[in-house]
Amino acid sequence: MSFGIGLSGMKAAKQDLEVVSNNIANSNTVGFKSSRVEFADVYASTYSGSNSRVVNGAGVKVSAISQSFQQGNFNYTNGVLDMAITGNGFFVVNDNGSYLYSRAGYFDLDRDNYVVDNLGNRLQGFASDTSGNILSGSITDLQIDSSDMPAQATTALEGLINLDSRSDIPSVATFSSSDPNSYNTTMAFNVYDSLGNPHTLGLYFAKDQTVANQWSIHYQLDGADVGTANTLNFDTDGQISTGSGSYTQTVPAATLANGADALNLNLDLTNMTQLGISSSVNGAIQNGFPPGKMAGIQVSEEGQVQAIYSNGQTLTQGQIILAGFTNEQGLQPVGDSLWRAGYESGDPAYGLAGTGTLGSLQAGALELSNVDLSIELVRLIEAQRNYQSNAKTIETSNSLTQTLMNII
């Protein structure tokens, strides 16, 4: 009789119902990947070549429960460290010394400023030095340094300005910042000393009294004369002449009078012009900044974690890595939207987001479950009918058995 066959069908259908129910239950679980049951038929004996038409089936079995790693939709959030992977790859987290892999990008900072998931597992990546350079030698727990950013004294300046070639020669030959008749035009830089104190460096341009296409530059810091005057030379096309436009000025510490180091300023004016249009300043660039407090964190598509400071600067604090596998189906699910590498998955290949076959990162987003509820509900009906049909075969077998027993 077919009791065993019916029981195998009910058992397989029960597992199918469990898998479908698990998919439905996790339809709102971030980073969850749906599964399906794969069946295989069973024969009581192996065909030996005598007559394939007389081999009886012995039921069904579950040959595998496979996972679908198809991309889920994104939910855009306000979470600074929420992240989603577009394409292939997994986040790598440290669970007490054991690496686990996840698509659930719930991340935040713990009390020690480590980047952790919602279970406290630490996100893995490359650390950076105090200058923001990535240290790619070894994988480590990513940690954010929340200390204040020190000031950086100005050392390099670049001025983009046009001097009007039609300008008259100043009527007063001796320069004085208080006498506008002793110069033609001016520009200013905001500069910072070693303590982060701001200063204003003023440049005053005066057309030469005797030499064509030549100008002199006079300097003031916070309204006081500093440095020595320089000479600018232009060619007949209005461009800086070779050898002109690069200058060094030193502001002694005594002049600053606030305990800061002397300012050593390298001034680049090689992109200046002298053309027949009104004098205008098109850019005043310098590399100094005041101290700043950490005001926020941002993550790039390449996975660089950057701290944002109140002084407008950013500093790279680390580099997130992703893991890729030759056989994602071989990963072993351990719950909490986490997987462990196994023999079937192969060893993980670590790399940066957006390189090789690894996807890019989307900050401020979470990857939702890839469960399609409409499909799962249809599968639920199919599994239920399958279970009921197999139960019916047992009921029929029972009726046949009762008939036989009544005959006997």
C-alpha cells in the first residue's frame, strides 16, 4: 500500500509550508533573502537495466532548500550609517572573533565609537591614520575618532585675479594702504596661524611708474605692513611672464603676538592676467583652517567613512570592505540576517565597494527583504493542496486496507 509514499509527500509538503511561512514572516526583515524547497523523487530500488517500466516510485524527498540572493528594494532612511549594497557582496562583521556576512545595513556607533550592527557586531574594514590615509594592510574593527580636529596653519595660497591693463599709474609713488592714490586695486586672503586664529592678508597692486606690464605687490596682515614688496611681470598677451608670480612671505611670530608660530606663506599668482577689462578677483584659495569639532559622519559609494567637522573639513576615518563568494548558495544562514562561510560557499574574497564584481554602497538606505508576497501566497496555496492531496492518498490506502481486512 502507499502509506509510506503519502507520508513522504506530507513530510515534504510540511517542509514546503514551513519555508513559505518563514518567507512570509520575514517579508519586512531588512537584508532577508527568500528560500525555496527543491524536491526529488524516491525509488525503492535502483534500475539495473532489466525493465524500466516496472520500477515503482517510493515517494518524494526534499533534496535542498536553496536561497535567492536577488537584490531587494531600497528603503531610504535618515540613518547616517544605514547602508545598502547595490549589486554583489556582503558586509563583514566581527562576532567575538568570528567573521559573519550580512546584507542588513543597520549600523550605528556604540559607546566606544565602533561601527556596529544592531546586534553589536563590529563592522570590518581598513583603518586610517591621523591624516586620513587608508591603512590597507589588515582588516580591523572600524572605529570613529570623535576628538577635535586641530588647526592647520596656512602655508599655500593661490590668487586668481585680473589687473586692468588700462589702469592709470598711481599718482602717489610711495605706497600707503590708507592712501588709495598709491595703488590701483587690492585683494584679500583669510589665513590661519598654527593656533587656528584667523587673519586677513591683504595684497595691494600698483602699476609701475616706468616699466610697461610691470606691477608691484605690497602686503599687509591685519592692517599692518608685513614682508617685502614683490614685482609682477606680464607678457604682451597679458599672461604672467616666466619666472614671475611665485613668492614666499614670512610673518614672524612676534608680529602675530598671540603665541602662534611664524607664518610661512607660499603665494602662487601664476594664473593672474593683465587684460583690458576691469580688475576683478576670481578666486582666493588657501589651505589653512581653524580647529573643529566633529559634527557628523558620511559614507561614500566606495565605502570611505568620513567625519565632518564644524570648520568645514572632512577626514577619512576608515574604509569599509565587502566580501564576495564564488557560490553564494553555499553560505550557511545563522539567523539575524547573517551568514557564515562554509565549504560549499568557498572562501570569501575581500575588496572595496565598486571594484571587481562587488557592488557599490548607498548611504542612508537599507535593502529590504526580497520576498515577493504575491508569489509566496500562491506557493502557500500550492503547498497546502499538496499536503491535503497526500493526506488523501493515505486515507484511500486506509480504505483499501480496511476492505482487504473485511474480506479476510
